[in-house]
Amino acid sequence: MIVLVMENVPPGLKGELTRWLMEIKSGVFVGQVSARVRDMLWNKVREKSQGGPCTLLIQSKCEQGFEIDFWGSPTRVPTNWEGLQLMTKPDKP
């Protein structure tokens, strides 16, 4: 299972993703696809997102049960705390 979250991306990209994934909320897609399809979709998102922040969560055999991948400038960043990925808000300059 994958979860794909996108912010400020072109509507056409969202339309393309609805062929493979279910949009449960604006910009939040969920689905069960093969690793090959997942990688192809993630490449398409990176190519067409026009810099909008995107986050991909995939199942994994780690402590948390998932891995996180980012593209663009996310509003929250992952921080590694003794092997666990936690999300933090960057300090304002």
C-alpha cells in the first residue's frame, strides 16, 4: 500500500494519478500497486509537480513499518531520532 500527498501541483497531474490511486482528500492518494507501478508514478510526480512539495509513504520491514520519500520543499522535514523518522517543522529564520 502507498500513500502519496501532494501540495500545489497542477490539476492534470492529480487527474493522471486517479487512474491508479484513489484520491481520498484533495492531494492525498492511496492505493495498492506493484513496486514497478509505484516507481513509475513517483517518477511522473517528480517530473510534473513543478516544485510543489510531494511526500510518498511506502510499506517497509523496518520498526515503523513504512518509509518516507520527499520531493520539492516540504513544510515539514524528516528527522532521524535513533532510527525512527519523526517529522519536524523547520525553525523560522
